[in-house]
Amino acid sequence: MKTVLCPDAHDLLLVIDVQNDFCAGGALAIPSADAVVAPINRLAQCFAHIVLTQDWRPADHWNFADNHPGRRPFDTIHLAYGAQALWPSHCVQGSRGADFHPGLRLSRAELILRKGYRSGIDSYSAFYENDRSTPTGLSGYLKERGIRRLFLAGLATDYCVLYSALDARRERFQAVLLEEACRGLDIEGSVAKALQAMRGAGIDIWQTA
Ligand code: VGL
């Protein structure tokens, strides 16, 4: 069923990591990632408030396989805070790959939140680093601004969008996933698992009309 989107002044569109390295030709390209751009641009027109996140990593990031001789992208390593996937080097600070997709028309966005800039901790969620305890400050920003409900779009459904949505609930925001405006890496069924986890956490999943 399709839902008509009609956001109010307490609603915000949170656009996760729509950056060149996650799109076609990028270092960590997500299948069909570029297809999120048109729906995001269209949906954004309804929102009074828009925030973007930007993965923003130092070149010596601990979670880049390049920084672990003998390891390959998508291997798992164990860090003090738990198991962690190794990634191809991506979204390096100041690089073209870290830039937003050139097709995004979101100049009205009120905040660009950078994450992943600590070389020792990976960063998926817009709210907490992967140690699950280091905050990015987004929750306080949104609460001070009177935001109550977040609509999530972007990349990747099964990583940064998933963890951002779960943390939105943890921070007591209402959360809605705009499914047609997201794409996932889908490693061994991870998109289906992500959707199930989101539903279980009380996140609404909408197809918009
Ligand atoms: C992401 C894997 C590694 C994402 C970022 O944006 O979903 N996934 N870094």
C-alpha cells in the first residue's frame, strides 16, 4: 500500500550517506544506489527540515582492509568493541568519493553531519559510533529543534540506514523508512534481515504515493 507523504513542522528527512563512493563507479558501490537520488529529490520537496549525513574517514582508518596487510575487504576483525567488517577504502576526507552524489538537489538541508572521522571506530549510525556509546550529537540537535519524527532515506539500507533508524528509536524519535529511497549492499540476505529488525523496533516502512 502506498502512503501519501504529508510531513509537519516536527518531521525531518534524514538522508544517509548518498556519496559518490557508495554509487556507481565508487569504491564501495551499492547495487542500484544511484536510483535513490530521484526519489530523495522528489520527497525532499515536502519537508521543512532536511539533514544529511556524510561518511568522512581519515585515510588511516582502522576499518579499511588496505590498513591490514594480508586482509581483504569484507573480512571480519575483532576490536575492543566487538566484531567489525573491513571495507575497501572509501569516503576519504576531501576526496571526490566522499562528495555527495552530484544529482542531489538538497541545498535547503540545515545540517551536514559528518561521521567516521575517528580512525579507530567504524561508524554506521547517524547517532552513535559503532562502539554504541560515542554520540555524534545528532540526538541533542534534533531534540533542541523540536523534531519528533524522522523519515530515513539513503545508503545503505542494511548498514548506515539500519543503524540510524534503530538508534532513532533508541533516542525516542518516531521513525519511518522511505523504502523506495534506500538501497542496500545485501550481503547474505542482509536487507531482508534489516527490514525485519526495523519492523521489530517499531519503525514504519513506507512506500510513498
Ligand atoms: C556504509 C559500510 C561501510 C553505509 C558505510 O553507508 O551504509 N556501509 N561504510
